[in-house]
Amino acid sequence: MEFKNGLGDTAIQNVMENHPKIGEILERYEIGCVTCKVGICLLKDVVSIHGLSKEQEEAVEKEINEYLERPTDH
């Protein structure tokens, strides 16, 4: 997975702290990182370990990258 700005290599707790909208995107795909108390998984790993199909993984990646390209949403 390739996320813009190297965000894939960032701990999910930091991603969601800086980009709460990404938590909303993950929740739509039943990835429950918003409620996780640990939060040290990297964004790229979070998506890959949740048993999504290749198409779903690609959709998550695309949706997050499109969000990151919209400067007014950050």
C-alpha cells in the first residue's frame, strides 16, 4: 500500500489524531482502529491485516489518498 506523504509508515493513533476523517474511512470498511486503545500499528499494516479483499484494500487506499489530496479537508 502506498499512502501519500508517507502516511502508511505512521502509527494509526497519530494518523487519526491528525486526520480524524481517515478513522471514518476505516470504520466504513469495518476496521475498528478508532476504538483501539493500543494504536501503534502502522496505517499500511492496519489495512492489510484486517482480511479485506484486494479490491477493498485498493478502495481504502484510493479513498484515503483522495482525502489527503484535498487540502481543505485537513
